[in-house]
Amino acid sequence: MNKKKYLFVDLDGSLIKSDLLYESFSRFFNQDFLAPIKCFLIFLKGGTVNLKHFLAKNSSIEIANLPFNQKVLDFISNWKESNNGEIILISASNYSLVENISTHLSLFDKSYGTDKVNLKSKVKLDLIQEHTNGEPFDYIGNSRDDLIIWQSSETAILVNPSIYIDNKVTLFKKDPVYIQNRSNFLKKLLN
């Protein structure tokens, strides 16, 4: 009997080419020129999680207009065709925005986002392992916060990795899969 397969997909810098926190702030700033002051005070009072909730509630993000990474979308579609598994969108972005993106794309079986704690790094890995009951999983990501997750993943899928991230994942004795849509001039120069 085949084990169920899991693909977890990061949002910021992976599924979208930007960061949803910056997108939210930009939209809020377009609506309210006092946005920097308001956001700074909310951050001081309640930290990153509260700032993400505030921006999700007070900025009018148009999900369809986000800069989705087509190569990541294509990878997810191909993975779905060749695997009988579950695809989960998981992000440190606000849970309501993550859920809206998941619904908009109709590619994901489930989604997780920041609610009470900032869902990144070890916190994200713990949730992934809880969701999979310790079963192997594949992970698409792009940042240093994802290193701990790639270390535990079956397949490390790197989106436009920096040389630092690429070298670190290689140290894990992983044979990473790359999704690139920009050239890394320095990396080409060093090869």
C-alpha cells in the first residue's frame, strides 16, 4: 500500500514573487497616509502577529492581482498529476489572507497561516509534522526560515535560492529540486 504523499507550499517569495506583509502595507498606505505611524504603534503594542492581523483586516488586497509565480503554480499542477497526495499552502502570512489565496487558486487541499503565533521556522515544521503524523513530505520554499523544514523534508524544493541557502541545503545531503525564474549572475560566475 502506498503511503500518502504531502506537498507543503510556502507563500511569500515562493508562491507569490513578493511578500504579503509588504503587499498589505502598500495597499494600506495607499488608503491612509498615516499607515507607517499606525503600523509602528500596532507593532510596538502587539508584535508581528498583531500587525499581520491589522493589515489583513484594513488593507484591500486583490488576490487575483498578486504576483503569482507561474513556475511554482506549474510545479504544483505537475506534482498533483503525478502523485496521489495532499497539497497544503502554509505561510507566516495572516491566516485569512492565506485561506483566501488557497480558495482563489483551487489547488490546495488545506491551508495554514499565522493566527496566534507567527507560523514560520520551527513552529511551521511542528505543524507540518503534526499534519503528516510524521510521514515524509515535500516542501517548496525560498528563505532561511525554511532551512529547518527542508532538513526534515523528503524533497527540498527551492525557489530562486540564494547561494547561501543552496549551500546549506546541499549540506543536508539533499538533492534539491530548483524552481528558478530569475538568473543568479553571481552563481553562474562562480561555477
